[in-house]
Amino acid sequence: MDHYQRSARNTFAALALDRAAEHRENPEWLKQQLNSRGARFLPVYNDACLINPQCSTQPLLLRHNPVPEQVAVFLGKNKQHSYFSISLPAQHVLLNDVQRLINLRQAASIFDAEHAGLCAYALAVHQWHLRSRFCGFCGHAYQLQAAGHRLRCSNPACGQQAFPRLDPAMIVLVTHADSCLLGRQTNWPEKRYSSLAGFVEPGESLEDAVRREVLEEAGVRLAEIHYHSSQPWPFPASIMLGFTAIASDPAITIGEELEDARWWHANDIQAAVASGQLRLPYQLSISWQLLADWYQQQTGGRLADLSVRHAHRQI
């Protein structure tokens, strides 16, 4: 399995959509897509989209723009449809039934991979718009351009442009011999452990970030680092960059960010999950996939099967 295939398994990363970025500056082409029979509009509000009332496992996709006076953000197209997102105002009629609102974490658990990825994409752009209303140079309001993918200061004397920002974060499953390193933070649910993660700092390579974070959090030095896969994580604007690594020494010195960190053999994980002493990472996260791949290599079994057998202890 190559890197692309591994990434496509991660939540929000399986959106097979042609973003057609070369057409975002073409008003005639965009108008044609907006008025085509295949146009579909995904309404979003704050951090949520809406459930389709005819199918509770799909988001609401409309054939017409519910807020025509607003800019519809072009997301991309496939063979059947051209997709746009539209931000709903607070008093819009579609928001009368609040039970139809669903946040992104809930959507990822209910929708299929394509629709979950579409909602993640739309909400990431929507949240960027909400957080970037005014120019950071002169304070004037931003105007949407490039079908919602660029902001430009409305002050002609300024004209600064802004583009969607992402916060890169590394996440790594460290191994030594036949064990893996998992840690927990104080504010996590009781007994929840996960792989180590942290944001990449300015002027730092991804590999340097992996080495630094593991050393800061667990005092473990690394001998090897290997890229695994990536995952969009719009909470609100991260991209998770997954790695595996091999420790040069198993000695642990817990840093200020963690409450606990320890080495886990596959048998330890099985026993601890069965007894309720370990809660596995959320299955939506790349941390789950990193651990699942290692667990399969160690045991030949599926981590999902272990989780299902003891699901009552994983809530």
C-alpha cells in the first residue's frame, strides 16, 4: 500500500473531487456551473452542516442556491455534479429545525467517506471566512474572490490578499522492539491513550518537529522516522501529518504536556482494552490508523475487531 492509499483511508481524506482551481477566476465558467442541472449546494452554518431529511446518512444538498445574494463557494466537480457551499444567515428558514444541524465529528461518524470529506472541505473554507473578515494590515473588510478561495482587502490603497491557511501538525507512533509508545493528556477522557502529536513550528522541518515533540513530551530520542499518511483535520484548520518512528532508547521522561506515557505490547493492549483499563484513540483520527496498522503487523488481527468486542468499554 502506497502513501496515497494509506491517506485515502483516513477520515475526510477520501474526497474524489476535481477542484478545477484553474477555473475559479473564470466568471463565465462559474456561472455555467452555477446554473447547470448538476449544480448542488451544501448549506453550512457555524461549525455544522444539515442532514438530508429524506436520508439521515447524507448531508442536505440543494439544487438551487438558498441564499442567492451571497457568494457560493465553488468546491469542485465530478462527472455528475458541480458542488458549491453556501453560508446560511442566522435567521434562515433552513435553520428552523435545529435537529437537522450536525457538526463535523458527528457527520464523520454517519456520512460515507465522500460526503464526510465534502462537509469537511466546505466547513474548513467557511470557518476561514468567519475568522478572516478584516484585513490584518489596514483593518478594512475583506472581499471574497476566486469563487471563495481568496480574500482581497476592499481598501484600494491596500489591496492585500489572503488565502486559506493550514496549521501543520505532526502525529507519530513510536516503536521500540515489539512495543509502541502511547501517552495521555490530563484533559482527555479517563484511560484514553493515543500516539504523540504536536504543531510544526516556523523554520522547522517535519522530521525535526517529530523529534522535538517526542523528546519534549516523553523524553524519547528517535533513531528513524518514516512518513505514513496525512489527514485533513479542520478543527478548525489543521493538516495532520502522520509518521512512524523507531526509538533509539526506550527510557521515558514524561514532560509537562503529558499525564502519562508508556510502552504497550500488543498483548498489553488486548488485555487492557478487555479489562477497561485502556480506551483506544477515536476511530476518526489518524492516530487510530497508525495504531491499527502497527497492531495488524504485530498480531495479524484487526484493531477494529478488538474495539468492537469491547465497545462498551470504549465509549
